[in-house]
Amino acid sequence: MAQPVKRVEDVRLIKGHGTYTDDVNQPGALHVLILRSPHTNAEIIAIDTKAAASLPGVVAIYLAADRTRTRWGPADHVFVR
């Protein structure tokens, strides 16, 4: 029979004393925004990224098509410096 596992981190998280990725502020750190389609089975014909790319602070824009030119896995993290 399975035995319960005492979880030591729960109290810290419940009391709001946990440190999450969004809590870490490193100088020069970049933030990411992932935009997903609100349409389940829509076919995307084109994506124009020119307006977003011209915004101040935008470092890079990656589309799904970029995955074929890289070694990204389904849950890989990409760090850009």
C-alpha cells in the first residue's frame, strides 16, 4: 500500500514565502510572451511580426516555423543573451 509523502515545501508556499520564476529579477534578464491562437483548429495563413519587432525592448520573435531550424524540443527552454 502506498505511503503518504510528507511535503516540506507546502507550508512555505501556502504562506506566500515561496520564490517563483517571476519573483527573480536578474539584471539583463529577458521576459517571454507566448501567444497561442484562440481558435482550436484554425489554419494560420500568415503572421506579420513587423509591428511587434519594432517595439522598444523586443529582442527576438520566434514562430513555430523556427523550430524546424533549431534543436528545440517540446519543452526546451531557450536562453537568449
